[in-house]
Amino acid sequence: MRRAPELPDADFERWRQLLEMRAGMVLDDRQRSFLQIQLAARMRELEIADYDSYYQVVCAGIGGRIEWVRLLDRLTIQATRFFRHPPSFALLEAYVSEFARTTEGNGLTLWSLGCASGEEAFSMAISTAEALSRQPRPLTFALTGTDISSEALRQARQGTYSLQRLAGVPASLRERYFRTHADGSFEVTAGLAERLCFARLNVLELGQAPLQGLNVIFCQNLLIYFRRWLRRDLLNQLVQRLAPGGLLVLGVGEVSNWSHPQLVPVDHPEVLAFTRQVSPPA
């Protein structure tokens, strides 16, 4: 494999500014090598010799917008897995169970923000389905997963995973919510998959997302890519998407010294979460 050409300082700065402006992603010098490798790989595919020429392609018209999406697919690869942070999903099950016991509504709406290839969204769906299956009255739910990567969303919509990628799923849940293919892969059952939809969303365009009155929002391992002021701005917008009494679950350590007058912190030693007050604060 050919070594990626060195990314000059001026080009690194220009690409870094473009990524922050268009996607909110903040890269520091530690990610320089990663950026260089991903840019060079795409340049080889397009037979483009230098970083400046590729930059011009990405910034040019409709074709540039299409190429930008393809580049983002490379740059937003996330290490993810089913039930990545078990305490968060245990909290979700407890919340759904309490919701079912105390609320007169017929169902819940949930959002996985930065869902990548679907593992988090399907984990949320399984946890919700399990909690609802134990309730005396029938309730349903709908879950939306959004991500900036078109390739990740393609995988999520397919809903098919290898046994290795299902390592975090207990055997009993695997038997209940997946069906086995002849090649040894596992596909999410139709009954569960029909509860989910996946859509592309750049979080910088959060205001355009037609999601309101949500009972649960998961936003984990996403805010780390953004500047502190942008994290707070995004969180404030998410609060407005929550229904009164709704649950917001964040990644532990992703935000500090942030509060909102409409939110109450969840008292949990392993999960960073908040609920929206049912009545506005006095």
C-alpha cells in the first residue's frame, strides 16, 4: 500500500476549518494522521494527485456536495456495538416501565441521535420492547435513528449483523429479536424493524429535524466531536424536543457544568441523564 502523501500545514488547516464549518467536527493535531490517511485514500480512488485539487472538487457545485457526503462516510466511522453502555439501557427499561404504569398515552417516541450503523437504535428498541412486554396494557413505540453518514444509515436500514457484532446481545434476546441467515449473519426481525426509521441528519441543521414531543432521546458519543459552546447549543435544542417528563441520556463525561432550567438530573451513579419537568419552573 502506498504511503499517504504528507498533509501540509496549510492544507490541514483548510480541511480542518471546512469540517468544522460544515459538520461541526473539531480535529486537533492528534487526528491529523487519520485525516491524511482518509483523504489520501479517497484521492487515490479518484486519481487526484494533491490535497488542494481534492479540496476544489469537494467545494465545487452539486458534484462537490455528493463527494462531500462520500468523504464524511470515511471520516465519521464510529466504533459502536449493541448495548455499548449497559447502565444506560437499564435506565431506559426502568423509565419505559414507569411510563407505562403512570401515563395514559398509547405509546412512546424515541430518538437515537448519531445512531451510526444502527446498533444503539436497535438496542434502544429491544430494551423498550422488553419493558413493554411486561406491562398489563398494550403500548407501542416508534424510534427514529439519525446520523450524518449515508453509508452507516444504509447498514442500519439493512439491519443485518455478524455474530461478532452481536457480542453484547444476550442469547435470549438474540433468539427473540433476530433471525439467522444461512451465511451465519443475523437480521433484526420484521416486528422490531418496523418500529424504526433511519434518516440522514447533520446536527448543525438540528432545527430542520421534524421531531417534537419525544419521550426519550439518546445522544451518546456524539458531542465529543464538537466545541464546548456548540455542545451546549445542541443540548438546549434537544431539551425543546423532549416531551414533559421525557428522558435525555448523554454520554458520561461528554458535557460538564451544563444545566437547563427545565431539566432535572437523574440520580444515577453510572449514567448522565435528565428528565424534563412536567410543569414549567416557577
